Amino acid sequence: MSEEIRSKEELLEYFRSGSKPRDRWRIGTEYEKIAVDAHSGRAIPFSGPRGVEAILRSLADRYGYEPEDEEGRIIALKGQASSITLEPGGQIELSGEQCADIHCAYSEFTRHVSELVEVTREMGIAILGLGMQPASPLDQIELLPKARYRIMFPYMARKGRLGQRMMKQTAGVQANIDYGDEADAMRKLRVSFGLTPLFYAIFGNSPLTDGDLNGYLSYRAHVWTDTDPDRCGIPAFVFNDGAGFEDYVEYALDVPMYFLIRGHHYIDLTRPPGLTFRQYLERGYQKERAILEDWGNHLTTIFTEVRLKKYVEIRSADSQPPSTILAFPALCKGILYDDDCTLAAWDLVKQWNYKERLKLGEMASRMGLETPVGRFKLKDLAVELFQIAFTGLARNKAVNSRGEDETIYLYRLFDQVRSGYNHANIVVARWKGPWNYDMSRLVAGLSYEAEGMV
């Protein structure tokens, strides 16, 4: 076990130690996916012969993953360079390896999809290219039997109206980006936060909840606005001139804690709630004193749209169909791994004040690319953003075996953006049209097996 933290300087050093030279920058990807009954679209349970645990067991048996258990239940799989983990409602997540380019991420994701579809097809289960469970209400979705989630779930109900929906029903895509030093980390953090309304508009894909349309194109984005104000959203300080690691540390110190982990045991800090990491650092909790592992665990309970660890996590995209799911990490890499492109992306959004950013985010979750911005629409800014990313990826010159660079992962989604629609618009049109409000038709149309890869 680590020694007790003695000063705030150790918390700052945690982030400084994440700095890497440019030639060691990698791209990390995390993809959450909704698993449903192939006929009804309802959430499958965690337990039982047609549950998520059975899927994990079958993947381990066939493909050599190492099962990881908690209290005798399989809750994750460890592969050679990646892992398969679960979100609270049984959403299946691929936590990818640290890849040098998007081609590597594509190969990894393609293999994962092939394995997952083969196993789930035999069980009468479909994997959906959606950002939200479309059919099952909360009380019909089994909570993953994991101590962390047993602490978080009841606490969510006390902090916001939609936090439990976030846990059980939503699915997103995450891109993990390296940084060179403090200034680079904060620049990437600021630009990524600034782009949040655009990410909502481009990647909106959660228009159905509890069996019908919910009035949003990204209901998942809206859910985060009413989950927990202490740890979600867009903190204002990131847009201040000169903001640095110390500002992020000060912010994180005042976020209430969920738990401590000692050995394999979780200590619940939510009853009573309110102990911040700052208070814990100053006076401890019972016999426990703050160690660096506590700080690392605490940072994973901050759910802002972009999150700082020893890399930058960008978390604003709904999960996508397999054919476009790589577009999010590709877009982020193109923007953030070329200095000129990072500045150009910031130029698109730097003029908004803080209130305008929040308003645009809420409008984008409803209206998508049609959201008005002065004389323009978010569609116009999104087209420019893609063009910036095309430039960044082309300059990077990472090619696959066919000589194609990483821009290939943007083209299909770019065609949609230029036409002014995201995947949620497609789903809504089909739901009202050929699917005729029939959930079984939606599942057939949106399953990974039907959608296919690029």
C-alpha cells in the first residue's frame, strides 16, 4: 500500500507524470454497447443462461480471455492488450489498447465485434448501435452485482432525477488522448470541453427511451445534465486564461467521495454523504488516511464531459453503429494531435461565453446539427470541424496495408454531417416510417449484425 499523501504537490505530480513526448502519444478508445433480446429489444439480465455474465463466460471459453470476478460473479474479461468490462446496466464495453493509430483500433474493434456477434447470435441476443437502451424501463434492468455500483446507484437518486438512467440505460464512446506537458493537457481539455455542443450534435444517437421517442436526438447528453451537479457537466474554470493542473486539483478536491477501496473491500462514504477529498486529505476517514491510489480512484468518479487523468478522456459521444463508431476517436485525434488543427478547432468555439456553451449543449441534444448559432447552424461548424480533422489525420500519414490514411474513418459520418443529420435523425425517421413504431423492426435494423463494419 502507498504511503500517506503528505502534500498537494503529490496530487499535482500525478498529472505531471502523465506527460509524454510526442513520439509516444497513443490513442485509446472505449466503446459501450447495448445488449438486448433480439425480438423484443428489452434489456437482457446480467444473470441467467441468456444474460451478460453468460456472454462473458462464452467469450472467455472460446477466445482465451481471462475472467475477472467479484464476489464469485464474472464482471470483466482481460485480454492481451485490451479488456471487456461492464457498465451498471450490463452495457458491454471494450476498453481498447493504447494504439499508435486508428487502423490499430479498427482491427481490434472489428475482432471484438466478430467475437461478440458470434456468441450473442446463438443466444438470441442482439447488440444495438444506439446510445441508449430503447425499450426497458429502469426497474426492469438488473443492476450489475458490483460493490462500486451498489454504492453509486442509491446515491444517484438523491443527487439528480436522471442519474440512475445514466447508469443503467446509456452507452457512449470515449477517446483517450495523450498530452506533452501541463500547457498541452489544459489546451486539449479546454478545446474538447468547448467542442461539447458539436459532439452532441454530430454523435447524437439516443432518441428512444422506455419504448418510444423521448423528444431528444441525444437523450444521453440530456441525462448527464440532471445526474449529479457536484461531478458532471462542464466546469467553468477550464476556460479561464492560464488554467492549469492546480485548478483541476482544486476542483477535484471539492468533489464528494463515493468510496474507499482497501484490498478488495469497498468502504461506503455516501452514508452520510458529503465527505470531499479535501476533507479526507485533511482529517482522514476513521482509521484510513489518504493515499495516492485513493486519488486515482476518486478521479474515476468525476463524470464531466471531458476528464483529466494521466491522459485526457473525451466522453461526449453517444455510442454509434459499428460502421461509424471509429469516427469519434478519429475526429479527436485529427483535431488534437496537430497543433495547428487544435488552434483551428478552438477558433470555431472560442467566442461563446459559459452560459452560451451550456445553452448550446442543451439545444444540440434536442435539435442536433440544426441547432442555430447566430446566422449559422451547428452543421456549418461541424463541417469545418471535420475538414480540420481531415487535415490533421492526413498530416499524420499513418497508413494501413492498402495505403489508406486515417481519414477513411471519417468519410461516412462526414457525408451525414454535410447533409445535416446524425444517426438519431435516421432512427427517428425509420421509427415513424418503415419500422412503424415496432421495436422488433428497430432491433433488426440496428443490430450490429445488420449494420456491419466499414
